Amino acid sequence: MIIATDMPEVSRCAATACAYNTDSACHARAITIGDGEHPDCDTYFNNDGHTKRERVAGVGACKVTDCNHNEDFECSADKIELGCSGDKVNCLTYVH
């Protein structure tokens, strides 16, 4: 069974080394942002193989409590973008 929910979509991802990234788009079913303090993509993992799925990823959970888009550990933004910052992949939509 697939459960349909409304989640903000990941509109763009610059983490091209991620297994879920194909053509700068995230194709995970849902991602998790943050560790409570930093807006990192917890779903990111470096892998030479990339998903063949065509779905658009959604933001399933956000653990960055000081983000203006965080409402009860869920993202309320319409969409987010992910980008690289050093060796981390961050939510570029994060605002505090």
C-alpha cells in the first residue's frame, strides 16, 4: 500500500554524488532534514549507483526546530532546494 500525503517537494538538489540524485533532482520517496541544529539532508548518501525512479522527493520530516518553515517537525515551505556546503548537503530554504 502506498500512502499519499502532501509534502513540500525537493525542487532541486546540487548533491550529484547522492544515490537519490539524477540530473540535479532528488528521487527519494521522502527526505529528512536536520539533526536538531543544522539543516543537513539526513537522507543523503554518497554512492556511484543512482536511483532509476522518476518520482519527485518530498520532505517527510524536519528536525531543525529554529527554522521558520518548521511546524511541529514538518516543513511548511511549498518546496525546498538542497545544495552542498563543504562536505555537507544543506537545505537552502532554511530560514531562522
